[in-house]
Amino acid sequence: MIGSDAVGLQVARKVADAVLYEGYLLYPYRASSKKNQMRWQFGVLMPRLHATRASDAETWFSQTESLLEPRDRTVVRITFRCLQLQARVVEKAVASGFEPVDSLECGHKTHVTWDEAVEQEVELVVPLDGTALDQVTPLELPEELSIEEIRDPTGQIAGRIVRQRWGVSGLLRVASERLDAVSEVVRLRIRIENVTEWAEDGASRAQALKRSFIAAHLLVNADGGRFISLLEPPEWARPLAESCENQHTWPVLIGDEVRRDTVLSSPIILYDYPQVAPESPGDLFDATEIDEILSLRTAALTDQEKKEARATDDRAAAIIDRTDSMPPEIMERLHGTIRYVRDATAADPSTPEVPWWDPGADSSVSPETDAIDIEGISVRKGSRVRLRPGSRRTDAQDFFLMSRVARVEGVFFDVDGNNHLAVTLEDDPAAELHEWYGRFLYFAPDEVEPLEDAR
């Protein structure tokens, strides 16, 4: 595999890895931290019988539907990825044998009881030959038990570490159907089901997690075909995109924007072509956090806190070691990056240099007085608009603002030259407060409907 295809899949893999470990272990990366007591929040597929009986709102399946424009000899490669829980129990040596403990100090090392995770991956190759596809593939995550001795500096056995995994059984159902005879669009449906045998009524979530697919997601690559965006489909394909039914997952295009040959079906809401910031030196298990702030906070942990974090998990230890040894130039790179800037004429040497983020950096714009034409109506500060968030927006909360009336507080543009309207909700009792400290909601011009009095 060479060229842009390999590069695109590398990008897809990097984002998929971030999805795989999102929330796995949060700052301050210690087992004793309260925020790390309730884990495994994304993409959890419980045993079917437990999910249908329990009241914890967990699901036992996910369904991905995507639109594909196949060509001759199109081959679809489906990669199912997840984490499998592995309990790590520390046991102290006692006269009668061994007994479980939360932690054990031995020499200069601390051993902590903790639930680890093992990466699991299953790949399926499916040729599309023009006929409707309907096949079922079993998914089996193996059970395993291992024991590791803990010896003190004198060589005596002080305890042991027992690692255990429980088997998980599932089904990967793949089906296809042609939707449009002219464009030959195919709807590809991939369904993941957890069918692990289960007979434990009243079992806790912690017990069910042992038999669950965790952070389950799909990477789907079409060799010889092109996927259609479900977030921003071409106008002719919009009805087909709206007919797709995705449950407990969010499929987006990823990788090479020209080839459009890869979809990431994620349990986390994403946008098309997500990327991990190239400045990021490594995973922090919280892709929504600012790397600089989190790295600084991690570096500021006490030696005792760092020791406990290292004992909690090998991946946490890697984060501690990375932040402790991070060169100043890497930290400086995290401080901020401008990815795209508009063309600018040469600056006058006699003009004082103004930071790019200062409103005075460009006197050609004035959010307070600038106006933008929407549907033949001039919209500016003070205009009233009705909010119409589009499907391309990735923040689910935006949909709660549908049809709400808002007042424009300014017309802005980003570094790419795209316009945005800063607004406050007309019926928001805190609108004046938001205006006072400049905290607004932002919408693109095509996501608002000017009201009549804006003419």
C-alpha cells in the first residue's frame, strides 16, 4: 500500500486510536481519583440479556449505515476494533496463601489493583459484485488468566498479580442494497451485536463490563469505491442520506478527502475528516482537552501523585514520563498554531506590530458595524434571526436551539475568511450577562433565517 491511500489510512488509524481510548483514564491518572471510578463511557455494547433487563440505559448493539458509490470489483474492508476489559488484581502473600489488596508496596515499586484494557481487532473483507449482500460473521474475544509473582528485594515472594479476561461473543452482520439504479448507490449496513450468554439477573454494570465490547467502532475502507458524506451530502443524494438509520454510532468520512474511500463509525459525535492536531505529542485520553493545559497540570503533580499514576497503568506512566521530559520547544508548539491565514499585503515597517488575535490587527473589519447579506436581507448587529442549525454541525446541543429567535451581536470572520454571526438568545435571561463578557453562540449565515424586521 503506497501513496495517498496509505497516508489517508494512517490518519484514520490515528483518529480511531483517539476514539478507542477516549476517557480510558483521566487526569490526574490515578486509580484513587474519583473521576476514574466510573469508567468505560463510550461505545459499550453489553450482553444482550443484561442490556434488555438492566436499567442503566446501556445498549447491546450498534448499527452503521453508509452510502457507497461502487465501481467495478469494489472490495470493502471492515475493521472492527474495541477494548476488552482485563482485571488486574494485586494479592498480598499471607500465611494461608494470598489475599486481594488495593495496593502493595514492594521495594521501590507500588502495585495497584486496576482494570486494564486489551486492544482487539477483527478484519473482514467483503467483495461487492453487484448482488445484494447479507452475511454474518462471529466475533469472539478470548478469555485468559495469567499470574505474575511479586518478589521483594531479598527474592522472597511478597505477592502476585492476577490478570483475568472473560470471553465475549458477538456477531458482525453485513448487508448491502442498491438504492438508485441511475447512480448505482449502495447502502452498506454493518451491525455489531453482543450475544454473550448471560444468566445473571440483577448483575451490576461492573460485572457486565467483563463481558462487553468497549469503545467499539468500525473503520470501513472501500477499495474501488467512494463513500458519500451523510453530514454534507450532494443535493441529489440528500434523500438517500436521510434514509440511513444509524444507531448508537456516528459514521463520518475520514482520511483522504479526494479518494473518499474510508469511513470511521464512531460512538462519539465527530465531523467529516477529523484529525489529531499534529502538534500533539501523544494521547492524553481526553481528545476534547487542550494539550498544553493538561500537560502543564500533569507536570505539576507531586512526586507521590506521579508515583501512584505510574503504578495505576502503563499508559498513564507513559504520559507522566512524556510530560516530565518534554522539551521546551514542544511545549511552546502546544501554545498555539495558525493553520491557515488570508493573503496579506506587505506590512508597513513604520506601523507598530499588532498581534494577530488583537481586534486592531485588521482595521478592515468591524464586528459592531459590518453587515452580511442573507436571502437579500442585510443582517448586522441588532438584527433578529431564527436559528436553523444544519446537520453538518457536530455539537448535539445545537439542535436544542432549532427555531429559537436570537439577536445578532456581531459579524465576524475566521482566519479562513468565512463569516460567522455571534448571537444571543432573545428569551435567555442571561443574555445581557453573555453580552457583557462577550460569550456568544456562533452560527454560519446559512444556519439562520432573517426575520422580517431585519430588512
